[in-house]
Amino acid sequence: MNKEERISLLLKKMDEQTISEAELEELTAVLGESDAAETLITSQLQSGSADTPLPSQQRQQQMMAEILSADRLPEDQTTATRGTLISLYKKIAVAAAILIIAGVSFWLMRKSTSSKNTTDIVSVQQHDKEPGTDIATLTLADGTVIPLDSATQGKIALQGKTAVTCLNRGELKYSSAGQSDTGTYFNTVRVPRGGTYVLVLADGTRVWLNAASSLKYPADFTGNFREVELTGEGYFEVTENAAKPFMVQSGNLKIQVLGTSFNLNTYEEEAVAKASLIDGSVKVITGTGSAILKPGQQASISRSTQNISVGNFDTEEVIAWKNGFFQFNKIDESYLRQLSRWYDVDLQFEAPVKSNEFNGRITRQTKLSSIVDAFNISGIPCRIEKNKLVILP
Amino acid sequence: MHISQPYPDKELLLLIADGDELAFRQLFESYLPKLYPLIFKIVKQEAVAEDIFQETFLRLWIYRNKLPEIENPRAWIFRIAYHQAFTWLRKDAMRHKTTQAFGESAAAAINAQETEQVLSFRKLESLVKEAIRKMPAQQRRVYLLSRERGLKTDEIAREMNLSVQSVKNTMVRALKTIEGYLNNAGVKPKLILALMALLAQ
């Protein structure tokens, strides 16, 4: 028996499901020998396989989407790398402490020298950055990714009995399409740096998503709870429905809501997550405890210890982003990170930022150069370099 | 691309090597009707055939920068797919044996344990993600800028203030990192190792 006949026999036995493990191994070995073996196997398999039904178009799209997302990192990385994240926050805390000490001594040393270099910095704005826009991507339950930008409009998808409509001005709306499908379809909206987006969920709840944030939610709320998952920052106006509590999950943090408006800031690069209640009532739950907030109260949740501390907050300041403004009461790194996310620039500290008094309200439609000019005039030297905002000594 | 064409276009492979998702999608779509029925003929289960097809293309994507050097890419792709299908059949036969010897419950327990191995695409996917998480920070950043934000080499260079050449080198190293990680995890079948060794010569 020559090789061709042998392969033919083995494939026949395989087709009849009488092939032994040893014979399968033999076939695998033959395959490894040369491309010629592959040609033989292919031509054998081709006979009688012409009318095999292929996966549906939708399934093919999903398969492709899964392959292309395999070498990206999921949004919910926090769950996968929580251990390292916590230690990262410890490092950040230590680094921040060192920066503060360095900052103070730096300031003491500098007191005697004159700040002569601020004026010549103002004129060096060669690079500029446009403000962010209404952009995001929507990932449907089957893995299809739809870019949401000014070009996307109208009804863009059907998820079970829920229609997904893209409205003017960066808004995505879920509404009943009256069909009888009761399956649960999870969708995710991801907003990149330099973006923002508004969602109207199936229950009428409105969610404003800030730059570098995402929300995962079911197209329709079919269970006993309305559960969504947030990364980054979102402002929620939750439709009241006492029978179906609204829950926001972000890493270890859980917010349970009846009907209310609140802002939730959970950016991973910030040392504390902040839940700020505008009105209504929410319960903040972490791995170690919980707290109920009254309107005007803000819960700060430490990333390292998960401890919750409750205090008051400046409403204007916290929800300024949602209304299209930056509101600064003083400039610190956290504010600079807001700029980083909105203008899609990285921060580079050539000196610790001087935590200066800087009261101001600036529209988020401003170009970065104008803000930088304002900072320079106020004694916070900085400049834009390509895709960086550099804080100068 | 036409089915009669023996090899995919060199040009298409060059685009894919450069990380072009559209070109890759084109290859996927043109190979599905050719290759999927053959995998199905081997494994005789839709879900398994889909998984193997998917895994084959994920491998291809991970080895994308080597594609233009492969002499007969079509044969290479088919061999990977057959190899996976034969391996699955062997594991399936082992499961049957277990069922006969120890009854359903034992087989179910082994099945549960092996789900990860049976669903080869998922396993490969999680290894790829793990590899990316373990990349040095700069490498990971370059890689993800390309993959998540779809930036081109020159755009990444500008974004990160690096030279185009150093971005190119970093991308090559990033793909090597993933490949190396998969090798260490032992998921690369001997066949592919052999094919890779041939390429390296």
C-alpha cells in the first residue's frame, strides 16, 4: 500500500468513526511531514463536503469579532488584575507622598529665586489639542462593534425586543420594539479618551459617560434588578422603580439606587473612587462595608482599604463635566488628569504641580492651548508637546 | 480573492502582517467556505468545527508578521486546522473510553475539567491576553495603541514620541512576547513548532 492509499484508508476510517487512536496519531504525523500530505488530505475531504451548511453570517461576524478582540484587553481588567492594582495604588500613594514632600522642599528652595521663566513659556504653544467630541463604540451582544460618531444615526440595531437608536448630538437610546423576545442581551458602550456619550437605557434612565469610560448593561431589564457595570466616570439619572432596584457595579464597588441622580467617579488612576449624590438616596457597598448617602453627600472609597468616608461636596464642581465645563477650585494632579482624558494627552511632570489657587469655570469646548495659557498666567507653568501636557518647574 | 487561487495574495498577507484588520477579515471570509466544511467533515459537530476554525485564525493573527515569509500559506493554514481537528478527535475518543470504563458521572467530571482544553479558542484567547498583560509597559502600550485604537506605526511614533523604526521593532518584539508565552504554555503543537523552525532557517 502506498502512502496515498494509506491516507485514503485512514480518512475513510475516520469518516466512519472506526479510526483508532494510534491511527489518528499516524495521520497527525503524516500531516507534519510535508505540504504534499496536506494536498492529499484536502482532496479526500473535499469529496462530499460541498453542501455543508456554513455558520450564519451573524455567527461569522461574531467569530471574527472574537478573534480581533482576543489580543486586546477587556475593560473589566480590574477583576483580572485586582491584586496587582491594589499594590499599584500603594505605590502611587507612596509616590504621591514623596511628591508632596519634594514639592514642599522645592517650593522652599525656590522661594528665594525669581520665577523669570514663566513669561517666555506662554509664547511657545506650537502644538495644540482640540477638545473631545461625542464619540464612542457600541458592542452588541453578538460581539459586533458599531462606531458611534456623527456619521451614525437612526435605528442601528435590534437587541431582542429592544431597538437601539442613535440620536443627534451623541445620544444612544434603547426603546421597546414590541417583539416578544425575552432574552438578555448585554451591550457595552466604550468612550475613548477625548470622547463623551449619553445613553438612555430601556427603563428611561439617563447615563452621561465621561471620557475614558464604559458602561455594560442589558438592552432590556428583564430580571428583578437593573444591573449595570461602569468603568471611569458616569452621571446617572435613574428612573424611579422601587420594585426593581438599580445597581451600578464598578470593580469592588456597588451602588444600590431607588430613584435618584448621582455622579460616580471610578477612574482607576485616582486613589479614591467618589460617589456623589445630587438627590434621592443611594447605598454604597464595598467589600468591607456600606454607607447610605443623603443628597449633597459624597462617599470617598479608598482603593487600597475599601474604606468609605462620607462628606459634603461641591455639586457644581462634581457635575460640571456633564454640563460641558471644567470647574477648577485649585489645580492638582487629579484636575490635570481630567484634562489628560478629555484632550487625549499624556501628562509629563518635569516638576510636581504647584497646588495653586485657580478658580475658574471653562467650557470643555475650549482648545487646550487656551487653558494652558490661563495656567501659565496664573503661575502654573506648563506647555503642550505633541501629545503631552508637560508641567514645568 | 477567488477560490481557485492557490495562495492568498502576497499583497493581502503583507497588509495582514502590518495589522490590517480589513485584510484579515477578507482572508477569513474567503477561507471559511473552503476550510470550514473540511473541518466539519473531520469533527462532525458544528460548535467544534467553528471553534477550530476560529482558533486557526487566531493563531494566524498572532503569527501575522511571519505570514509573508511562509512559502505556501494556504497549505500552512490548512495543516494547522487539520492538526487541531485530529487532536480534538483523539481527545474525544479518550472521553468515550472514560465513559465506557467509569460511567457517565466520571466522564462528566473529566469533561468539566477539560472544557477549557476542548474549547481551544477560549484557552488560546486567555493566554494571549495574559501575555499582553505581562509585556513590559512600553511594549504593551505600543501594542495596545495599535490594537485598541487602531493607530498606524507613524501615529504611534508621534503619540509616544518614538522613532517609526523603534515602534516597528517594538511591535515585532510584542508579537514575539505573545508567541514565546504561548510556547511556554505548551499550546503550540509540535507541527507548528516544526513549521516555525523551518522558517527560521
